[in-house]
Amino acid sequence: MSGKAATAPKTKKEQGIAVKSYLVFYNVAQVVGWSYLLFQLAWYFISPPKDTTLWEYVKLTVIIFQNAALLEVVHAALGLVVSNVFMTAAQVYSRVMVVCLVLLATPTAPLSIGLPMALFAWSVTEVIRYSFYALNLLGAVPFFLIWCRYTFFIVLYPIGVSGELLCIWSAYQHAAATSMWSYALPNIFNFTFDYGYFLIGNMLAYLPVFPQLYFYMFAQRKKVLSTNV
């Protein structure tokens, strides 16, 4: 017989408090992270550091907080939040793909004019979004924040998507010229992969997905703002 005292299982109320506390912490941490990135972005152009590219300046922050969004898929899968797992995964994938498989994977994408566009749109969007989530968990969302969440996307989404596409296109041009990350036949695995085609495929995927998401947000804007006026 173990000498350790038995631990009583947590009640649903205690589990609910623990989950809520965790989600508040997660969202607040994301607000802090994206706010810091927005500060870095502004400071880079106000006082550019010598011999340092924008990507070198913000890379660590972007990697940490953009990849932290993968936890949102876990949250949905575990039922911690009421979200469709596949829809959440699709939304998270596009940015993680740009960061990990485009910006980190090629020397040209970080030099694209699309990078500051994407970073600006991502930062402002995420500061608003995660602030909304955190305060919503606490039942204290001001109307101004609701208005920002369902209005700023009108400009920020096109800027962000344009920035992402420009970064991917820059990576594609380099991949097409060098065949980097591609694996051609013949080989012992009888398998082929073309990184350039992979990038083109991802760019084409924006065509059906972006308009659907964009106009969905317009419908949500009308619905939410009309009930909060």
C-alpha cells in the first residue's frame, strides 16, 4: 500500500476554473508577444539597426508566438474552446507555413517587401484578437474592442495576405532557380518532391480560401455589431 495520500479528482467546476485560467494566461501571453513584435517592427523603421535585416531583428519573436498558435488546434481538439478543429488547423497552417517553410527555408523571402506588410497585419490583428479572447473569458469586452475586431480586418486581411503571397513568390523564384529543397527522380525511394510546386500549390490555395474567410467576417461583422449597438 502506498504511503502517499490519495488525491481527490477535480470537480467539473475546478476543472473549468483551471481551463479558464490557462486560456486567459495563453491569450494574455499572446497579446504581450504580438505587442512586442509590433513595437519591434515600428522601432526597426524608426531607428534601423546597422547591418541587420528586418527578419534577423524580429525572427525569434515571430517563431515563438506564431508557432504558439499551434496550441489553438490542440485547444479545439481537446474541447477547451468551441472551435472546429479542421477550420482552426487550416487557419493556423497558412501562417506557420509562411514562417517555417518559406521565411526560414529561403534566403530571398525574408528580403521581400511582403515581410513588413505581413508582420504589420499579423501583429495588429493578433493584438486585437487575443485581447478580445482574454477579455471575453473574463466577461469584460468593451464595445470599442468588439468594433476593432470586426472592422480592422477589412484592411488588415488584404494587407496580410498580400504580404504572405509576396514572401511565397520570392521564395518560389529562388526555388525555381536553384531547385532547393526538391528531391528528383531517380532515387532509391522512388519518390519526388518539388519545393517550387509546393509553393505554387499553397499560393493557389489562397484563391478559394481567402474570399470565403473574408466575406464570412463581413457577415459576422454585421451580425455582431448589430447586436452590440
